[in-house]
Amino acid sequence: MYAVIRAGGKQYRVAPGDVIRVETPEDNDGKVEFGDVLAVSAEAGSIVPPGSGALVSGEVVEHGRGAKILVFHYKRKKQYKKLRGHRQNYSAVRITEIAFDGQSFKAPELEKKEKKVRKAPEGQEHETHGEVKRSKRPGKKAVKHAAHASAKKKAPKKKAAKKSKKK
């Protein structure tokens, strides 16, 4: 089961459960309907022509921006160069249903993933070695170890004088 739809000046071949990237459509609470259906195929080898009152519906999964496209204008020998960048907005839409002639083909429901919370095994608490001292950078903490506190500061090494050769 698939349908060919037109969205944003492009044509897409979609089936229930497919996720496509289209130019950001006007959506109502995350639901999108594509009324411009060019062809529908319910079985292998049979295609219903357009104008059959088919309707493809989907839900918006995410919004984003595509990769940057560089547009470079250049005229040789005229000292003319112009560089522009462009990123196209898109919406990822999951096709949920294709309906025509009283038939409806729906995509299977997605399982909701639960967030896992990691707990430390009992008896293995995190220990800090030494006392915590405040760092110069905000949000960062430095740990002062006992080994560093007892070490003496060494004097900086002096540079050896260069011998100049005179002839």
C-alpha cells in the first residue's frame, strides 16, 4: 500500500509508517493532512488515478534545519565575488493513515520508550580524594589532592646564555 503525494512543490511516494522530510507545513497540534494525492496503490500492480478523494494524514515528529548550501556568485576579471549561505527549514512527518474509497490503511503504533534511570550499586559510593577547593572558573571545581599539597614548588630553570662567534 502506497500513495504519491505533492507537498512543498515536490512529490513523495509514501506508505503508512514512513517518515519523510517536507518543507514546514501548517500543522494543527502536530497533525498534517495532504489532500493533493496524485496516485494510490492498494494492491501490487493496480493504481487508482488522482481525483478519487484520497487523503493522506500524518503527525509531525520533529522540526529542524537542513544542511547549509553555499551560493557563490563570481564574475571573472571584474573583482566581483558574493557568498551567501542558506539552510532550509523542514518538518519530519510520520505518515499515519492513507484513506480512499472507504478503505483506510493505518500505520502500527509506535512503542513509547521509557527513560532509564541509572543507580549506583550499593556499597560503591563515589569518594573524593582530598578536599574540594573553589576554582577560578564558575561552574568548575578543582580537587586538591594530598600529593599536590606536600610537593614543594620548584624554581624555574634559567636559560643558558648563547655564545656569540666573532670573526
